[in-house]
Amino acid sequence: MFNLRYTFRLIGVFLLRFKKLIIFGVFAGIILSVFLKYLFPIFFGYSQETIGVTGRFRLDNLPDFILNQVSAGLTKIEPTGMVEPSIASSWETPDKGKTWTFHLKDRLFWQDGKAITSQNINYNFSDVAVEKPNLLTVVFKLKNPFSPFPSVVAKPVFKKGFLGNGDWKIIKITASGNNVVKLVLVNLKNHERKTYKFYPTEERAKLAFKLGEVNKLEDLLTVSPFDQWQNVHVSTSSQYQRYAAIFFNTGKGGALSEKSFRQALNYSIDKDTFMGKDGAKTERALGPISPTSWAYNPQVKPYNFDLTRAKELIKTLPKELTNNLTVNLTTTPLLLSTADKIAKNWETAGVKTNIKVSSFPNSDDYDAFLVIVDLPRDPDQYSLWHSSQEATNIANYKSPRIDKLLEDGRTEMGLEARKKIYLDFQRFLVEDSPAIFLYHPVSFNVSRN
């Protein structure tokens, strides 16, 4: 007890004698912290951004728009979908798509100052043998011919971890469990910094902006309420590599297995009502391939709003299917307002519609699924539409004609021949209507003025 009383008395005397120095130290620490965080970048020309991004990401699936700042791939893909040189200066296939040889550019360097060589090219592809005959050559040997392979190696490559060859370097990663919650990047040329913070939902990201956790939000699908704020800047961009569509569960049986019923539902939607979504002009999506792609077919059936035609097609259905026509429409929370419009259109055509909210339902849980799809840069859509792809074929769609076109499209080497294949693919798929293609969404970036 004596020692404890003595210790408290000693601390009290120390605090009393040095209280001015302690108070000064606390205030100096606060001022220094504020200076380093806010004023130092301004005085010395460095800038800092804290950016909110929606989505759950692991280290192995970080967003492309971040990774592309950190490193490059062997190739790069233009907005048209054409593949151009990047780390590789050229490539060839001697056996029509089964073996691919890439020649690296000389005098390219990683962020640690070491030269980029074939020994550092470490894509981890399953069922692909890799050979490196010299420091500037990489050979990939596939089990089957695959003409889109040059677009696959547009994925950024890293020497180890996230050591790339771009202007931006990842200097800190914070994770919670398997998910990344924060990334800090520094620009190696001008020392600017960016911090990306990840939020599971768009509403949570918006709350972070309101609370000042971030000063910028990227790739929002809805802009409210920031379109009403006076102190923020909102920019928009059309996302032609995405489309909103309704996928029908064609494998479930019933009326949706009938092409005429799917077409009727297509005709009954007034797609022009989506053109002013969230105050920004969206564009109609006519098919499954981006309108910026070299393989795009603008002459597919447009399915413009035609309620009379929709009712006519419904009348052609077998009588046992027309009794109490009902569609269970499942969608994500962000597309609920779009689902409401679709339901009203279908009700007008005589089809009862029930709406259910789910991020991704099981195949037995839905008749139709309204969702936004991210498109691959190459027109190859084997995984989404081929009948063998049970895990990724959302519509459970089976068509021998479409299967054959998809198979030919990924083995044909000539660009013009591939283009003809995908023009036919779009035409026949849209005619069959396993999905209704609605619009290309607009995304919003929000930043403080």
C-alpha cells in the first residue's frame, strides 16, 4: 500500500512540475499530425485522394481499374476490343491457336528497377504449359485451340506480390478476413497518393462519403442524393462493357420454355422508360456484345415496345400454359425500381409478376433474373451461353446452333471470319430471346469540390 501511495504521489509531482511541457507536447503532436495529413501534401505539391469503391474483393480479384494503374499485361485491349502490344511487342501462333509465342519488349523495368524478362512472367493458368526459351520469349501451350488467348494475357502481370511496372505502386494493403478493406497507392513520379476503401454495398459507400471517410466515390450505379448537393461534383460515363438484362430460366419448363412467350415479354417492355435513369441518358442494349466492339451487330431484332404484338404472341401459347400466367422476377436491391417498371409492363400484357430481391438466386428460385452483367473484352461468351456451362449459364439455355457458333468463334483465327460468326451469334440469340437486353447503364463518380 505504501509503495502504491508513493507511486501516485510521484506521478502527481511529475505532472505538476512538467504540466506546461506535457500540454505543449500534446498540442504539438496534434498540430504535427494535422500538418502531415492535410497541409504537407499541399505545401509540397503532393495530393491525396481517399476513394470509396463498392464491392467485396480478395487479393486475387482486385478491380481491373486499380490493377491497371499498377502494372500492365503482355497485351492491352482497346475500347473496340482489338488487342494491341504492351509488355509484348508481338506474338504468333504456329498451329492455329494451340501454341502462342510472345516476344517481350527490351528495356522494360519493374518498379524495383530490375529488367522485365520472361522469367518474371508468371501467369497461373490451369492446363497451360509454359516455356521460356530465352529472356525475351514466353511460349504458352494450350490443350485446345483458343483464338481469344491474346486478350487473356492483357491481365496485369506482377513480378511478385503486387510489384508491377506501372506509375502507381501499392505500398499498403489492409484486409479483414479474406476481403481487402483498404489499399494505399503512391505515384512513383510525383509522389501523389491514393487510398482506396472498399464497402460491401453502394449505400455503405455513400454513407462513408457523407461521414467524410472518403472524399470521392467511383463507379456508382445510382447518384442520389448527391445530385442535390451543392458542394460536390458529379461526372457520368456510359458503361458499354455492361448491360442490364432479364435472363429467363429456360430450363425450368412451363411458359418460359416457349420462344413465343419470351418474345411476348420482350415486346411488352417499354424500354424507352429506362433512357433517363437516375438523371443520366442511358443507351439501349440490343444484344449481348458491346456496341463499341469490332464484333457488334447493330441489325438484330430491336423488340421495340409493341403491346399488341405481345398479346398476339401470348394467344398462340398452348391453352394449358395461358391459365394464370405468372412470372417470378428476381433482382438485386439496386435494380428494384427497374423491376417495378417491368412488372407494370408485364401486368398490362396480362402476365402477373411477383418481384423478389436476391443477390444471386439458385436456378430453382426464379423464372426471370434482372441483373447487370460485365462483358468480356473479347466477344467470346462461351461461359455465359454454351449449354455445357451449367455453373455460369444464367438462363440454363440450350441451343445446338448457338453452341456451334460459340465453339467456332473461339477456334477461328481470322478476324473477319470470327466477326461473321459473332454477327450470326447475336442475331440468332436475340431472335430466340433467352434474355431481354435492356440498356447499358451509366456510372457516376462523386467528388467534393
